[in-house]
Amino acid sequence: MKKVVFILVGILLVLMGCSEKEKVFKIGATAIPHAEILEFVKNDFEKETGYKLDIVVFNDYVQPNIALEEEQIDANYFQHIPYLEEFSKNKGYTDLIAVAKIHVEPMGFYSKKQLSEFKSGDKVVIPNDATNEGRALLLLAKNGLITLKSTNSLKVTITDIKDNKYNLNFVELDAAYLPRTYKEDNTVVGAVINTNYAIENGLNPLQDAIFIEDANSPYANIIAVKEKNKNNKQLKKLIELLQSQKVKEFILEKYNGAVVPVF
């Protein structure tokens, strides 16, 4: 009889564990501003859904999509559509999709010199992933540092530079390393940095950048999921909260234009 009781208790504990697991919605995000925005809606999400919002913070642009593909998380919030498409193509992923646009983080160009002080061979670091490298070069071209063979593609690389006005030495690095490299490497004169990494490293895009993308940037940051989960009720509630007037006001007040709502 005792064995039966122990077995029943064991089964009950397992079932309770499964139940608890089902009551969690897990979303991956980079720390700033994505995880901060998610933290802002966390209490409302949990009150309205009965699910815990588990925010998993990543420090790079690679692992969040891998975790989503492997179903370690239910959604992620850190990237724009061109990056998602390029990443999925390179990895052979076929079912990661964007379900909502939340904000734009205008990419900025930071420099230790005035443009007029640039010398031939000055080193400028830019992101090395396909979409953000193109985005950086388009920003530099728009502001006259370089000209490109074509500005019709978001996937231009340094090989597409037609004219390098200051004969700058462009070095490609992982986006996460750009701010620290820019700050600590005395050989680096300038950098094109994603806003989330700039803010994390004490750079204010509106005050410290020489120039910055405007709010019409096509690189809106999105919520991504596996296609089979696009109608998930908790996901829809999270999107509803993220695209609310309350969140819009929070973003505008907290980031003072360095992060721009797109809803």
C-alpha cells in the first residue's frame, strides 16, 4: 500500500511539474532595450495571462535564433527582419517568422575626431554580420564618407565601396565587441554601433554619435517565433501589451529618442 501511495505522490509531483512548465512563456532578448521593455510589461502580462514571463537575456545576435529554432524559448525580441531572413538562410531555418514590429534603434556613427580631421588609413570598425554591415555602410554613404556602387541593396559589403573619401581602413567585427573596441583600442578612430550595444556601454546615441539613422529606418526590431506558434494566446497578449500606448510612452521617456516606437 505504501508503494502505491509513493507512486501516486510521484505521479502527482510530475504532473504538477508539467503544469508549472506549461505556465511559463519564455522569451529571449538582448539586455538593452529589449529586456528592459519586456520587464516593463512583465507584471501586466502575468496578471492577464496567469503565465510567468521568463526573460532570457542573450549577449550576442546568434544564440537567440538558435534557441528559438531548438524550442528552448517560445519567442525572441532582439533583431530586425533583414537579419532574421539572412540568418535563417545561412542556417537553413525555414520556420522562424516575424509577428510584430516594436521599435527602431537608430544606428549611429561615433568618432574620436571631427570628420575634417580624418587622415588616410584611419581605422573605422563596423558590424561583420551581413545585414548590419550593409546598414552601416549605407549610413556612411548617406552622410558622405563613402560612395557605394549601388544603394539599392541592404546587403552591401566593403567590396561594394566605390569611393572612400578619406581612405578609411574599415575593419569588420562582431557587433557586440564594437563599443568596447572603439573605447579601448587607441588605433580605432570611428565606429558604427547598434544602439542597444552603444547604450549598454555608456554611449548616448543622441549626444555622442556624429550622425544617426532617422526614424524611417527599415530596421524595425521584431518579435520572432516559430511559425507553428504564431497564434499562441500568450504571444498575442504579449504583443498587445508591447504595442500599447503605455509602452510607447515608456520608450519615449526612458530612451529619449535613442529608441523609437514604430506602432
